[in-house]
Amino acid sequence: MKTDATSPPNADVVHPHSSLPYIHRFYLLLKGHYFLHFSAFGIIYPILNITLRARGLSNVEISYFNIGIPFLVFVTNPLLNYVADLTRRYKLMFNCVFAIAAIACVVIFILPPVKSHHIQADLIDDHELGHVLEFCASQEVGTKCASRTECGCSYQANCTIVDTVYQRNPNEMKTFFFTFSMGLKNTSKEFKDDSRSCGLQYRVPVYQRFDASNFVPYQSPRLAVCEITCSIAHYCHGPRYHDQTRFVILYSLFFVLAANLLTNAIPLGVAIGFSSLHRSDIFGKQRVWGTIGFGISAFLASRLYEAFHSEYVYVIFFMIMAAICMVITSFVRIQPDKRKRHATVEEVLGEDDGQVKKKKKKSQSPLFELIPLVKRIDVIVFLLLLFVWGMSYGVLDPYLYLYIDEFAPCQSRSIVGYMSLISAIAEVIALFFAEKVLKFLGTDVASIIILLAFALRFAGYYFILQPFLLPISETMHFFNFGILYVLVLQKAASIAPAGLVGTLQSLSLGINFGLARGIGLIASSFIYTLLEQRLLFLVFAIFNVICAIIFGLYFLVTRKRSNGQTDLSKPPVDARR
């Protein structure tokens, strides 16, 4: 085979006379790609749902938005990676997807908040409670601001009365203003069930004295008409304006687009790594820099927010990292032999020595080779494990972040930053030692430990009542992502037909973080919105323990059966020896 002496050396394939610094320079670019990519991801993704809530969207609406994303990921994830495999334009595909996701994130922060009417209330004179405010509002009105009194949030009432005491000027209006609190002990709530239901009917005692001469005596218990507001405006709102539906739709579209493409960019980044490395077993040493970037940037972003108290800190920091990431990605070198398409209609064989060119018939799509895999028992068990793990991920995102925002509203962004930092450290350690851990434990035992780690993690969220102790549970991320991620990629590679390793890996991740997570989101949405929010974590902790027992018994039975078959296959020992 002839070589061109003037052609540049291949930086991704080790040649006897190749320069090691030349190779490491391109590996440094790949490390920079992962560091910047996951830095941008860690800055923006954890606070997207919290931002939607701050813009006036309800828990139910946010739940509906999140339910559709995993199913969309399940479809688009393998599709985008299949197109990238066919065209071999990994870097271009990644940059396009990441750029559109970045634009969608910026639009979410630029869109105006969803506007609502002020809550209309009546100030009445109750014989038992004294002055009482009666109004109808959503359940969130009684919790959002009440739980954020330490953050400076307070309820305010702007009231108006008509002075008809002296009948001098019936149209003369008198106004007064006061603040009040909504504690659990002094506030009664009753569900209002009618065709124009606004939520709950509140009766809030007002412990403040008013000048009785301002009110009309002995005519009606209704003393004044008030508008209820909060010092943080979007925490208290009544019915929305009629023209706000369009903004809700825009928020849903751009949120789904951003979350979907941010997730799709991750396997595209994996494809860039495998297509640029000369050995696949060193991929983890490159990918670990992404985890380092995620933890550092998520924590740094939370510190910047505490310093400036502006949500625009996140989007500015995100755009800087995203722009640098796309520039660095453009310089990552793809191996020349991996730019070529694997499947062609004609293939020339035996061109040397004047042999005749033989044409190879076009075969069916290679995707059909994946169908026989679903008949194997080990593949079915692997798929079931993917579903259980994926459903557990449906609890972590977004309901963990929403729960923290309600559990510790004044410190939610700081706690999320600490949790991201600890989970990133655990993931870094896991990616460094994943190969040794899996070799020591084996795939079956590691799968059971991952389930038990999920159970322990959810139990921590349920039983830990001190907000700043919640990050302790993130140490389980060592197994829940680091070991799990490598296990899924290795298992998919071991069962994949030739030439379809990347496709099956992408499909496996799509099932785990897409379809299965979507099913988990549906179950989580029901528990979180209709039952006690904290109960969600206890339910899934028990669920993972049950699954660990079932899969543990299966692996134990199959191991004994395989050992028995091995013993039967051995030749009998001669008793005369």
C-alpha cells in the first residue's frame, strides 16, 4: 500500500515515529470540549424548572412540560446520532444542536412573566375572629410567600371603602394599607368546587386595629374590598389575563426545545469522543473532565447568584461557556478513517494484480440486526434494569429541585449548587475507577448495588429534615450515574452487532434517560401534585428495594444454574484414582 510522504501525520493513530505532544494536543482539545460542554449544561439545566416557577407557571404546568421531554428524547436521540453516523459530521451536528438549545434557553429568560390579576378579597367583621380577609386563590398562594418570609416576602392588602357614614359624598373613596401573615394555625382553607373555581377559599384573621368610624355601621359584615399582593410579585396572583395563554405556550415550546436539545447534545459529544480517539478504553479519562466542569460551574453559578441576586447571572455565564465550547469543538480532530461511511452500494474487492472488480449487493438496513436481540433473556433483563433506573431518574429531575425550592426556598439555589458539586465529585471518582469496580463486582452485583444506592438516596431525601444536610445523599451519585453510565455503555457494546455499537449505546441511553424516565415522570407527577410531595421519595425508595430483591434473586438463580451446567459438562472423575 502506497503512502503519500507529503500528507500530514495522523494525530489520532499512534505511529512509530509520531510525536506524543502532537497527539496530546488534540486530546487536550477533547478534554476542553467536555469541560466546557458540561460546564454550560451544569450552569443552566438545574435551574430551568425553578425559573419557570418564578415566571408565574404552576407546578401542574411545569409537570406537564417535563412529562413530554423524555419521550421526545427517546425519539430524537437515536435519530440525531444515526444521522451523525451516516454523514460523519459529528462536530457540525453537535454545534448546531447546542446553538439552538442555547438560543432557546436565552429566550426563556427574555420572555415576560405570565401576568395575572390581583387577588380580590373582602375584609369582613366576624363575631368570633374579628376582622377577617376572605378570598379565593390557588394553593400556591398560601405556601410560596409564607415559606419565604426569611427571604423578605410578605403579604400586603390594599383596601378601599366607600364613606357613606355621613352621606356627604357617597362616591368619596377611602383607602388603607396593611400587611398580614398566613400561618398554618390561623388560616382556614376550603376547596371551592364550582364551574369558575379559582382554587381554595381562604379565611385569614387580621390582627390589626382599624378606625371604626371609617366603616358603615350595622349594615353589612363586609367592611372593605381589598387587593392581595406579595412583596415578591409572582408569588401571589389571581386569575390570569386572557392574553397570557400565548406566553404559557411559548414557555412550554422553548423549555421543551431547550431541555430536549441539551440532552441530545450529550450522546453527540460521546460520538465525538469515540470518533477522535485511537483507543476507546481511554474515553473515560476524557469524559471525566465534563463532570469536573459540571460541578465547578454549577457551584460557581450559585455563588454568583448569591452575590448579585439576579437570575441573569445564570444565562450570561451559560452563554459565555456555550460560545467557547462551540469554538473549541470545531478544532477537535476526527480520525480520517472514521470520516468514511461504513455502508456503500458498491465495494471494490481485490483491485491489485488486475483482478476484476466485484460488486457487493446492497443489504438491508443494519438497524434490522438489532431486532433479534430482544429475544435473548439477558437483553430483556438489561432492558428492564434500564427502565427501573430511568424511572428513578424521573424523580430526580425536576421534582427534587422543586422540592428543595419549597423545602428551603431562601437557600434553594445554594443547596442545588452544593448538591451539584458533591454529585460531580462522586461522578469523577466513579469514572476514574468504574472499570476496576465493574471488574471486581461484576455486572450483576453492580446492578443490584445501583438499585440499593437509589433507594438509599431517596430515603435520605425523605428522612433528612435539615436542608443543608441534603447534599449528603448526593454521594450515591457514584453508583447512580458514574458506575451506571459505564455499565450501560459496556453492556450495550458487548451485545451489539458489528458496526452498531454507537447506535445501540445511544438507543440504550435513550431508553434510560428518555422513555423510562418519561414513565417515571408520569408516576412522579401524580404523587407529587396529588399526594404529599415528600412522600414521592419514600415511594421510590421502597420501589428500588423491591426491584433489588427481585433482580438479586434472578441473578442468584441464573448463577447457580450456570454453575450446575458447568459441573455437568465436566468429565466424571475416575473413582479408582
